[in-house]
Amino acid sequence: MKTLTYKFRKNMSIECHRAKKRWQLYLMLVIPFSLVLIFSYMPMFGIQIAFRDFKAARGIWGSDWVGLLHFKTFFKSFYFNRVVTNTLIISLYSLMANFPLQIIFALLLNIVTKEKFKKIVQTITYMPHFISTVVIVGILFQFFNNVTGVY
């Protein structure tokens, strides 16, 4: 039976040797880790505004630290119960109205025989999920403009 032996430099451990051997894998991880850093961890500095008595002239770091004062004030306010109740009611109504409509729309779209029309309708209905609402409204305003629009 043969035993596997590695040729090492005197000061290189097994882990360093494996890491050096698989450098391409670590290089592939640079982009995902940088995206997580930019879009998940960097915004956490902005969250500090909720815990500070923010003054725009003094900036985030120059404003006084108040801790949970703003949260305590909101939870004790008269509007807290109303805001939570309204949010839950609107979410429930939205769920009850939208869910059946989405199923019905998908079934009706499945019946359509013209593939080109079907693809156009699918693109238009999925567009708001990928493009900002402001951009879509701007496109619609340009599209339906009285002077330069299509209609």
C-alpha cells in the first residue's frame, strides 16, 4: 500500500499548500464577498441614524447618541396601535385581493395561443419586479405623451 506524501517547503503548512493550490476558487469568491460587504454591511453604518439625534448639519458622526429614545417615543405614542393595525389590515386585504387575481391572470395567460402576445404580456407584467416604479411611470408618461407619445 502506498502512502501519499506531499512535498512541502520547510515553513509551509498543509493548509497553506492547499490554499495555494486552489487559488482560483478563492479568486471566484472575491466578487460575492465584496457584494455582501457593499450591500449588506456598509448600509449598517446608516442604521446609526435611528439611534442618534440626527442633525444634517452635523452629519451622522457628529450627532448626539440617544440610544433607543426614538423607539421608546414611537412605541408609547398614540399612533403606534393605529399604525400597526392599519399595516396588518392593508397587508391582509392586499393578500386576499392579489393572490386570486394572480392565479386567474396566470390561467388566462396560459390559454392565450399567440406566443408573441403572450411573451409581451409576460414581460410587461414582470417588469415592475425588476425595474423601479419611478422608471416605469416615466416610461408610461413618455409613451402616452400627447405631443411625442405613441398614443
